[in-house]
Amino acid sequence: MTTHETERPEHAKPGTYSSAGQEYSRDTRYINDRITKDARPAGEGIETWPVEPNRYRLVVARACPWAHRALIVRRLLGLEDVISMAIAGPVHDERSWTFDKSPDGIDPVLGYERLQQAYFARDPQYPRGITVPAIVDEPTKSVVTNDFPWITLDFSTEWKEFHREGAPDLYPEALREEVDEVMRFIYTEINNGVYRCGFAGSQSAYDAAYDRLFSALDKISERLETRRYLMGDHITEADVRLFTTLVRFDAVYHGHFKCNRQKLSEMPVLWAYARDLFQTPGFGDTTDFVDIKRHYYEVHRDLNPLGIVPLGPELDNWLTEHGREALGGSPFGEGTPPGEVRDPMEEGHGIL
């Protein structure tokens, strides 16, 4: 992978996420290395690293929806004993995520104050955004990959030997073509769609993004009217990817990003679906509403100049009955729920 490319201007300015007069466009140039069984080839131009227990450290921030995916999948598959995890705090500046949740603000394994140091250990001139999730090679303390779509898929396929007994099949081979299609739609229209609204640089860009987002939510809602999960009777990676946007919707995207045709709690099918997942082990117990709100409202100072974090919304409604069992199915298929939470949130940060 070539890492020396022109730096995007927003990476050099603290708190600048939208550009006047422009539509929002996400920088998707990631370090596309992958960790595969026996470092088998994974495609042209992709460097591979071997699956090896206790070699890699997953760096996440509970605030980030892309990192939240990795938190959920690691827990569902039971990879806690073979892939260690560092948790960054919710607030950062232009120099990246910091390990302020660790003792003395230093990650005890990597010895770093900032995730940026692991990127610079790989490339001292690394020119792009310092993103989570990232996987760091513990021996060299350098980033292996931050290609978040592949991180979780590889957890399912390449780390299978180390899955817990009863782990669900989140990426079933017989359904992969359809799963991939659904996930592409969720990413372009919903996961990234809320950001197109929030970071729109003009009224026309916002209007178009708003219409596109809610059209997609309506389409997904229609799909979920007759099936409990996106692919039918059991949870797949597609559900994980949709959940991390839905769970942030009322707390952040409805107000902060102006995605305000309706709250999630006013969309009956999606609200019931999201509550069903939230009440499933691995989903709600990895959701940190305090960090989520602090991140968006304190970091995006061009949208929220004073950094005031709202107290609401009330969260107890996430625990109300959802009624989705009537559609049949079971979250883990022939598998079992994960055990106790191994990486608990700070007291008062979740509601489970």
C-alpha cells in the first residue's frame, strides 16, 4: 500500500468536518493490509499478516460507530482471549485519539499516549486521518490495518479456529453475496448517509442527503417488516453494521446531524428492531451513550462551537418490550449468547 499521498485539509485543522458549498465525501484510503490464516494472499496490492493469538491489539473508541462494529463482533465471536483491546477516550484533537482512559493516559501494552504514535511507527510521514478501529502489531507497536470493513469480516472468517464454542456465523458462506449487497447499501445510504447530512456544506447538499437517507431507512424498514433480522432468522454482520448507526440516531444524528424527519423511536419497525438487538448480548452491553454524545458534541466544533453536550434523550425506553419474537428466528441460530462482558464500561455509561 502507498501511504505517501496528499494530505486532506480537514486533517490539518482541529474541529473542521464540513467544507462550505460542498457535499461531504469520506476519505476511504485506508491501510488495506489484512490478517489472514497463515498470511495467505488476499488480493493484489494487499499485504497480509498471519493470524496469531496474542500478537495483535485492537484499538477502538466506544464513541465511534465504525469501531463499535469491531467491539460487537469481537465479543460475539469470543475473541477476547486472543486479541487484546485498547480503548481510547471519546474526545480528540487533530492529532488523534488518546488513551486517556488508561492509567496515567498511557496504553499499558503499547506504551503510547496517542494512537497516532502507532501510525507513525509504521510510516513517520503518514498523511491521512488517524482512525479507529485499528489493529496494532504488539511486537513492533505499529499499525497493521485500519480497513474497518475487513477487520470484522476477517474476525469471522480468518480467526475461526479461535472462536468461542457456540459462536454465531456472522458471515454465512451461502448468503455472502446477498449479505455483501445489503451491507453496501447500508454503508453508502445509512452509515455514511447520516454524515452526508451532518457535514453537508450547503443547503442543497443537505437537502439531497436528507432525502437519500430517509428513503434508505424506509426501504430497510420495509425489508424488516416480515423478517426479524436483515438476512432472515439470525444475526449477521449486516445487522451489526446497521445497529451502530441506529443506536446513535436519537442521541446524536437526529439533532446534531439534522436527520430530523423522525426520531428512531418514531419509526415503529426500525425502533422495535433496534431494541431487539440492543437487548441481545453483545449489542447494548457495548453501547456507551456517554462517550457517544461527548465525542460528537465536543469534537465537531464547526457544528457545535461551544461543545455543549445535551443531557437527553431518556434511555430507559431501549429496554421496553419489542415484540420481534413474533417473527420467529433466534439471534444466534444454533449457537449461544456470549458470556459475561470482559471489558465493562465505566459506571453510568450504559444502561445494561
